[in-house]
Amino acid sequence: MSSQAQAAMSDAEYAIKFRRSSYTVLGWYYGSLYRMAKGVTPYDQALFLRDAEYFSVLSRLAKEGFITGSESGDTKARSEIWSKAEAFKLANDLLEVEAARLAELAKNADFTAIQTQFAKVQKTCKGCHDDFKKSTN
């Protein structure tokens, strides 16, 4: 995006673009972790560790894009993000904790423990989607 185009966007529009992009990148690494944890692709410890570490870092980004004024527009964010801000913060904090645990566990070769922790990450993601993301049906 050119700096001129960026300057023409409002803070709210840019915040929405930022968080959508953040979730897209987060989803890329989630997909890789999912496929290995579920046996869809062969488990590669080095790749899993790298992707888990990226996922852990990325899990901390999108929340910064939920600024006041970005409740409407091209967004899948539900109004509960703002009306239940503390619950949303706690959900984000939990994702950060579970993602960090996954990255830490990925440093060893205990694949069963990794799969168990990945299931916790999945549950955390699903909970936030259920409570704070608009349905795409």
C-alpha cells in the first residue's frame, strides 16, 4: 500500500486492515501446526518448533487493532469485543499463554504432549471465534 493510500485511510480503517492481516498470517501458521498435530502431514520437529514460535509471537499482535471507532466497516468483529472488553482481553491473554506453552513444548520431542497442548490452542481459538467473531454463514 502506498503511503498516500495509507494516509487516506482513517485510523479505524487501518486498524481493521491491520487486525485482519494479523489474523491471516496467524492462520497460516495455525494451519501448518494443525496439519502436523493431526497427522495430515508428517511431523517435523524443527518446522513445528519454528511455526509454534511464530504463532506465539503473532498471537500477540491482532488485539492492538481493536481500537475505539473500528467496530464497523469491513470487519468480522462482533460488538461484544467492545461491550465485553475485559472478557475479550482475557480470551486474548489465554491465547497468548497457550501459544507460548505450545512453543515451549515444541522444543522437546514429546509429540503426545505437543498434540495435547495444540488441542488447548484449538479450544482457545474456537472460544474466541464463538464469542467475538461474526458468523460467516
